[in-house]
Amino acid sequence: MGVAVVGMDSLSERAAMMRESLQKSQTITDKVVSILGSFDHRLSALETAMRPTQIRTHSIRKAHENIDKTLKVAEVLLAQFDLSRQAETKILRGPHEDLESYLEAIGQLRGNIQFFSSKKGFKSNDGALNNANNLLAKAISKLEDEFKKLLLSYSKPVEPDRLFDGLPNSLRPSSESPGHQGDSNGKNPSNNHSEHQKSNLENAVYTPPTLIPPRILPLLHDLAQQMVQAGHQQQLLLIYRDTRSSVLEESLQKLGVEKLSKEDVQKMQWEVLEAKIGNWIHFMRIAVKLLFAGERIVCDQIFEGFDSLTDQCFSEVTSSSVSVLLSFGDAIAKSKRSPEKLFVLLDMYEIMRELHSEIELKFKGKACTEIREAAFGLTKRLAQTAQETFGDFEEAVEKDATKTAVLDGTVHPLTSYVINYVKFLFDYQSTLKQLFQEFDNKDGTGSQLASVTMRIMQALQTNLDGKSKQYKDLALTHLFLMNNIHYMVRSVRRSEAKDLLGDDWVQRHRRIVQQHANQYKRNGWAKILQCLSIQGLASSGGGSSVGVDGGNSSGVSRALVKERFKTFNMQFEELHQKQSQWAVPDTELRESLRLAVAEVLLPAYRSFVKRFGPLIENGKNPQKYIKYSAEDLERMLGEFFEGRNLNEPRR
């Protein structure tokens, strides 16, 4: 019990001590709060006292900043005015002395205008802006004049010799025919259409002439650029077109290009027109690959960065010259068709095909669409006319009604003309295949060419059959057909036509030649061979007679034998006179035909003379009846088919 009381007292003392401590802490806290509150009041008073000073300080700082900004703006303004004065000095001096400095001044002036346009608040802004714009207008006007002057002074027509220097050697004109292609006058197409030569032309290098010195082109480009930026594209286009187009036309005129109407073309003699077509082909190649190519280079460099303007300028410059060239081709394509025009049409079609990719490349862009379409349209028309002429030729061959007399049965002019025509066609094989493809999407253009060729040859045979009926002598009819078909066969065998027509055609027509040779012998010699027959020699009584064994008998009449010899002599002399005027122009065929006649005639004559000669020799004047020995006949047969005139002395 006592212990518990003591413990309670101890706890009470401790609790009293804790209360006392807490009270002291509270007192201290209150004092600290009071002190802090006093500080806050003092700081607030201090801040209130300093605020006017802070405001003045801020105002001063702001004023300094505004002054700095104003000074900087003033410096910029003064710099712009200074630049404007410098630019004005250079512009008033003009571009001729120092073009680079002049262009730099225009750039500065444009900067001025941009600057003043963005500073609307300045009092002097409008005046400065108007001054700069007026100055720029003057500058661009002088620039136009400088562009025109510079372009004009360096735009000169190109002399033909300079153009010829840009051609491959094979296409350069010969010295004796200036202005004309050395070997292309259209008269002998076979000379110009070997596959080897075509391949050479495809790989040939053309060197366009330098139309404007390279050092001048960058200057013209800079001038053009400034004009475009000033919105003067139209003025630029007109200046460029008027200057360059007239120079280009003059270059073509110097070359020999003429402006001919459709009526002019129709009035021309064929020989004159043929020469002009040959020249046109040459001119087209020079124009597209050299002149227009050079013009495109100039355009691309002067108007670099302005693609649509480049194409438009090029189109405007070349349009008139292209029109002159294409109008001639168009007049030919639309002129009256005739067989002799086929090869020049093919030549023209060929050059247009050759230039197709070049035209597509040079005349690119929307602005050149009309020129491209005109060129490609001409190609189509030439192909169409050539194909129609081809068809006309086949029909003309079959219906040819020329009355040209071939009295000696030799090769008819129509035959040699048609065969030469067909041989020339094979020099154009690749061109003809392209031409057939223009109107036929199917394959097999080679077989199409073979089919056309066969039809032409058949048309020729049909015509020759008709012409052969003009002869009254059947032997001459067959000789004529033999000569002509042999000429056809021989010509085909020696040309590329053999590969197309085939061996079957050759063999079949060789058999026809042989058939006509046999018919000639049958019709020409059957009658005279009858004279050498023993038939009809038997005596019918009276008169001398001999046996067939040579003894005296009543088997054969001497009078009949004499008559046979007289008839033979007369007929042979008549045949000799007539058939020595006939002609077999092929030496081998001529010798073969003579041999064939000799192989039939001479053995029959020898046999007849051997059997019945003694009957005549024993009588009066035997030489009156047996006028010729077999050797004489053989020699005279050697004079057959020589095409000799009546007045020519016998060999």
C-alpha cells in the first residue's frame, strides 16, 4: 500500500513538469509569431516605399530598348535607301558596260521593293516604293533591249558547208554537186538501200552546229530569267521567236529549201520533181538532226528552269520551217499516183521513220504537239500512198496495153521494167515490212511481201500472154514467151527475190521456158522437116526412079526428090532470113536453142541427102537442088536469133 502511494506521487510530479514545459513552449511560439508578423509588416512597408523607384527604372530601360530598336530600323532604312541609290546609278548607266553588275542591281532593286512593300507604316514608304517600281520597269525595258541586241548580234544563218561538216562522211555531198547529197538523187534506189549502209546510218554520229557562242548563252539565260521574273514572258517569247525563226529560215534557204505549193509540185516534170525529192530527203535529215537539234540546245540553255517556256519558244521558232518542209512531203503524198513514184515514196517514208524518235525527242512537250502530229501524220500519208501505188502497179502491169512492138521476139521493155522494179523492191525489204505493219497488225509481213511479188510476176505473165497473141507466126509467139519468162527466171535467181519466191517458183518457170522452146521447135521446124521425110516420095508412074537402096527401081520419083530439095532450100532460106532477125538475147539460151534445132535438122538432112542425093547427083545441075551441105546449114544456123537487120551483110 505504501509503495503504491509513492508511485502515484512520482507520476503526478512528472505530469506537472510536462505541463510547465508545454506552457513555456507555447509562450515562445507566440513571441516568434509576433516577431515574424512584425517583419512582414516592415517588408510590406519597404516594398511600398520602393515601388515608384522600380517603375522609373523599368521606364528608363524600356526607353533605351525602344531607342535601340528605332536606331536599328533607321539603319536598315538608310541601308535600303543607300542600296536603292547604288542600284539606280547602275541601272541608269545601262547593262551594256557591265551586265553582271546591272543584273545584280536589279536584284537589289527587287529586294528594295520587297522591303518597302512590307513596311506600310513609314511616312516615306509610298514614295520609295513608287520610285523603286518605276526604276525596275526602266531596268527591265533596258534588259529587253539588251536581250534583243545580244541575241540578234550572235544569231547568224548557218552556211551549208558548216552543216555538211556535221554529217557522217557517207552523207556529205560530192564536190561536183554542192547542196546535194552525193549519191542520193532518187534515180537509182538500189545504190542507197543495202542493209550494210542502213546499219552505218543508224550508228552514224551527227554533230549539230554551234548556233550561238557558248560564252554568250549564260548571259542570255540571266537576261531571260530577269524578264520572266518581271512577268515579261510574252515580250521575251516574241523577241526570241522573231529573231531565231528568221535566221533558221534563212539557213534552210541557203541550203536550198524552197517554199513550194501543191500546184507547183503538180506542174513539175517528173525528172525535176524526182531530183527535188532526193534533195528534200537530204534536207529533212539536216534540218532535224542538225539545225533543229542545234536550236533545241540553244533553247534549253537560255530558258533553263522554265520548261514550258522552253518548249513554247522552240515550237514558235521552228514552226514555220517545219511547215515548209512538211508541206512539200504532203504535196507529194497527195499528188497523182504513178508507178515510178513508189521508190521515192518509200525513200520519203524511210526518212520520216528514221527521224521519228528524233522528232519525238526534240519536239517534246504540249507546245510542240501540233508539229509532232503533223510529222507523224505525213509518215502515215506516205505509207498509205506507197501502199496504194503498190496496188496500182500490180493492176497497171496486168492491164498494160502499150503497143510497143517487139518484132524480133526479144525481151519486152515491160518485162525488164517490171523485173527491175521488183529487184529494187528487195532493196527496201525492211521498209516495206514496216509499211505493211502500218496497216496490218498481224505478223508475217515477209510472206505478205512474197505474196505481193508473186502477184506482180503473175500479172506480168498474164500481160505477156496477151502481147504474144499479136504475132501471126506461132513460132515467134513461143520464142517471145520463152525469152521473157527466161529473163524473169534468170533475174530472180540472181537476186534476193529467189529467197522470197522460193526454188519451187524458179523450177516451175524453168519448165515453162522449156515448154515454150519445144513449142517453138514444133511450130517453126515441123514444116521443113516434112520435106526431109520419105513419105510421099513413091513414084506414081512415069519418070526416073530409084530404089531406096540406091539401085534403079520404081520406088522413088526423081522429080519428087528434086521438088523436095527445092522446097527445103526455099523454106530454109526463108527461115534463115526471118529468124536471123529474131533475137534471143541470152547467150546460153541462144546457143542451146540453135543446138536443139541442129540436133533435129542436121541428122534428118544428112540422112535425106545420103539416101536421095545420088538420084540428083546423077542428073543435070545437081548443085541447083543440093545447094547446101550439112556444114553449110550448121553455119547458117549459127546466124539465127542474132536480131540482125535486113540490111546487115551476112557473116
